[in-house]
Amino acid sequence: MSFWRKIAGLAVRRPDACECDCPDVRPGEDPAFSTAVTALGAKLAKADGRASVGEFDTFAQVFQPDAASERNIHRLYDLARQTTRGYESYARQLAKRYAHCPTLLEDVLDGLFHIAASDGAVSADELAYLERVAELFGFSPLVFRRLKATHLGVAQDDPYAVLGVAHDASDEAVRAAWKAALSEAHPDRARARGLPSEFIEVAEAKAAAINAAFDAVMRERRAMALAGAA
């Protein structure tokens, strides 16, 4: 399913209104939406200073514009990729238009992550661009870390992402998140469901990663407390 169809379906599906309440106009039929998404994709290509004509192919693979509109989309893309200037304005437009449809905005960010990683590496400038777009979309740093981990893998030095808690979460919140995550991933659950050994091995690895993340967070906090008391 193309990106445009997916988000059009999302716009009319309207799940719990508290979770996602999209405008009546479908994104695929909203010129302002198409323009903003195209501009963000094009300006992302310029973020690392190496914009190339071939990068439109990657953009088209991700967002798959309609055949009838592809020529106009291509023209806009070529114009927008000349500079990164103005990307914040496009991000703000989307954030305002779809403020009550965060799932759709996350879909857009997912697409941008995919474009950034398409050449095998995401540069620091591209990552800064994506982080700023996420911020303008209204996503918290924790949400951005989750998206970053989904697309680029969890950084070994960021155990908070594994536990799904903010860096400034209380010890109690960290411990509660650890227990909840460990309970969900515990190998005994896989065994109780009679799952094959491969599933149990995955569960064991996941549980080990959760325990390691918790230990790393608590060690770091103890070290900081000792340093502060010295």
C-alpha cells in the first residue's frame, strides 16, 4: 500500500478521537499536505549538503505520488532541494493542520527517516534535521528516540530507550518501566504458550537487554549521586 493510500485511509478511519482526530480532507487530496511533505523530503536530501537528482527516486519509492501528479511533484522537489531554508515553515504547517492526528505525522517522519537512511548512513546534519522536524511536529524527545531506535537501532549508550523512559524520569518510574518490560518479555511467557525454542531464545535475549539497560541506568545514577555528594 502506498504512503498516500495509507494516510488517506488513516484520515477516514478515525479511531479513538482522543488518539487521532484527522481533518475531513484526506491528506492525499490536500495540496498543502502534498506540497509540505514533498518540500520536507527534498530539503532533507539537501541537509547533508549532497543533494542529487537520483534522490528523487528514493523519495518517490517512499511516498509514491500519483502518476498524474508526479511531474508537478518532481518540479516542486527539484525547486525545494536547492536549499534547506524554509523547511521549518513546512513542518509547522503540517503540525498545525494535523495537530490532532499524530499518527499521520509519525508516518511522515517514518518516511523521512527511510529517505535519510537510504544511502546506507544517516549524517549528523540529517539527524539534526529529523530531530527538529519531530520537535516542530510536537513530538517529545522520548518519541523521537523511539523513532530513531526503530529506524537506526538503539544506541548502546542509551539504555533509557530500551526501557522507554525519559532521561529525567524518577527512579521509581524507571524501576516500574523495567518491571513492566521484563514481565512482558520474560521467557517463561513464551514457554507457557508452548512456543518453539526460537521464540524462547528471542525472549531470553530481550529480557537480558532489558536487565542490562536497567543496570546501566542505575549504575549511572549512583555514580552521579556519588559525584554530587563529593
